[in-house]
Amino acid sequence: MLNVKDFGAVGDGVSKDTVAVQRALDAGGMVHVPAGVYLCGSLYLRSNGGLDLAPGAVILGSPDKEDYNAADFCPQNRPFPPECSYGAHLLIAVEQENVVIRGRGRIDGNRQAFYELAEKREQIWSRHIAWRPSQMLFFCECRGVQICDAHLDNAPYWTCFLHGCVDVSIRGLRIDNPMHTRNGDGIDIDCCKNVTISDCIIDSGDDCITLRGNSAPLKTPRPCENITISNCVLRTICNAFRIGVGNGLVRNCTVSNVVIHDSRMGICLCTKYSSAPRAVQIEDISFSNIFIEADRPIAIVIGAHGAADGPGIKPIQRISFNQIRGRGCVGNLIQGRALGDIRDISFRDVRFDYSGGDRVVVDPPNGYSEPCHISPPAAFHLEYAQDIVFDQVRINWLSDDPRWLHDVGAVGSQDVVFNNCTFGKGHALA
């Protein structure tokens, strides 16, 4: 195995080691990074090789813009200026095969070099960021990717992004982004096939894990499919899981044995996030054996922020929730635009403890899909949903707030079935 020290890397956290580490990577095969702090700009991983990070080894992102790749370095790269994301990355693999990042070392994006954290979440969006890198780890249209055991932290933007990749294994990662990190996603899986994610602990300032269908930038568009996620612990100020975004298809995915705690939203499925005429079709997703401690445990919506009123709606269908436990204070939401938009959704062996009541609003003018700001007057609220099954669902009411009216409330919905449910307030179907 090659050693970065043999190529001139210093590892003192002051000297820039980009050139030395890149020379080692270009030489081929696995590259060992011994203990030390290696200040680097963009590094390009090569086929049949990668980084082996020793305990105590840190790849630290350079604070200097000129040390990173240009935004147009590959045709698939997409800056997003509205989020102050300018297309630069720390670790890059584009159209490579059999690429590995492994070991007990750390990859640190050096977020504090680009902007300070706000004291409160609501202040973040008004803060000006002159420039920052985009996704810290960027894998695009690669085949055979392994990322395991490393500690990823302080990403200035998303932490780990895989776009259009096939045969991916992510295991044993510890991801830390402070709760007020702007757009501080954990793992973003976009249009990838055959992916396993397991044994990860993620604290993030935005979505912990996302499944996306944004195929437009890719040379070979593909669905996001055949994904398994298991044995993870997630905490976030946003969504622990967000399924959606883009113009393609997310299908054939399972999520199991997961703990979500101290979060705003547990599981969010949404086909459409803007008024643009594009949406993601979402189908055949299974969630099982999950504990959710979140303001709103589950949301299944056609459009967020009023996006359901625009063109390009696609369905959400064949989604199952089994053996779910948790606590919430904002009602779960299943909200379509028209009958059939959301269909064939099942909840089996599901139990939630519900408290609060102070956010309940009856018939808000802009609907309930704004993320957790307001709550329907029920633990489950259905709008224009079809073929919904509640089997052995129990709601334990910890609050006697009179604004809570029902266990399940439904408007414009059809074929809603209840089997062996334990409800304290009952259901109202209209």
C-alpha cells in the first residue's frame, strides 16, 4: 500500500498537502494516510484504489477557493447558487470503478472557514455566504463504491453525495454536522442502483439520508432503485429521511432497524418541491422496525410549500410502515392533490404517543404541508388519499388539549380501512 508521506505529504495541518496526496492517488491502488492533519483542496480518487485513513488521520478541507475544482470540471456537476453552493468538492470520483474510502480517520470539511453558524435555526437563511464548497464527497456515475468506518464532519454543505452510481456500500460512518449547518445533509443517494447503507450514526443540520431522482444532469439517466438502509441512528433539525426531489423515479427500497431521535421530521416522502413542471414518482418503499421521536413522525405529500398546485404531479404508491413506535406533537400527514395521487399506503403494528396541541390549526389557508409549523387536529390527517390501511394502530394521548379532535381525520379520501385499532378519540371521514 502506498503511503502519502512517501510522496511528500507533511500532515501538520498548516502545509498544503493537496499535490502530494494527489500524486499518491495517481500512482494507483490504495493510499495509506497515517495519523496527522493533511490540509487539502480537491482530491480525485482513481479506479481500483482509494484512501485508507489511519486512526488520527484527518483530511482537512482548505479554506482557499483556488484549491478546489472549477464548477465546470465535469458536465454532470451542478452548482446551485440559491443555496450558495458553487460546485467545488473535497473528495471526487467521476466515472471511476472500484473506489474505496475506509478506515478510522476523519474527513473534515472545515465549515468554519467559510461561514459561522447562526445561534438559531431561523436565522440561518438570511445569513450571507460569500463562497463555500458544495458536496464534501462527490461520487458521480461510478461503479463499485465502498465508504466505510470513517468519521465525516463539518461539511460546509452536503456531506456525502452519490449521483448515478451502481453497486455502493456505505457502512459504519459517523457523520457530524452541527444542527445549525445550512444545508448540512448527511448522505444523499440520487439515481443510484444497488446501494446498501448500514450501521451509521448521523447528526445533521439538514436531511440525514435522502433518496432522490434527479436524473437530468447524468450521462446515463437511471431510477433510484434497489436501496437498503438498516441499523442507523439519526438526529436532525430537518428530515431524518427525505424521499423525493428531481424528475425521475425512486422505487424498490427498504428501511429497517433505525432509531430517529430529537428531530423535526422523521420520514418525509414528497414528489414535488417547487412550481416547476417536474416531480418524482415514488413507489414500493418499505419502512419497518423503526423508532421515531420527532415533531411530525411521518409526512407523505404530493407537494411542499404549495408546489402541489403546479403541473407535473406524479403518484406516491405502495408504501408500507410496519412495527413503528414513537412520539410526536404534530399530526402525521398524508396529503394528495386529487384522489389517486397517493394510494396503497399501509400502517401495521404502529404506536405513537402524542402530546402538545399548541400547533393545531383547523383548515389552514395554505394546507398542512409546511414542515411542522402547524398541525392538523388529528394524529393522522388524510387528504385525497386512496386505499389506506390502519391495522393494529394505537394512539396514546398524553395531552388533554381540546384542539386534538381525532386519531384519524380524512377529507376527500376513499377506501380507508381500520382493523383492530386502539383509538382514544376515534376517526372522522369526510
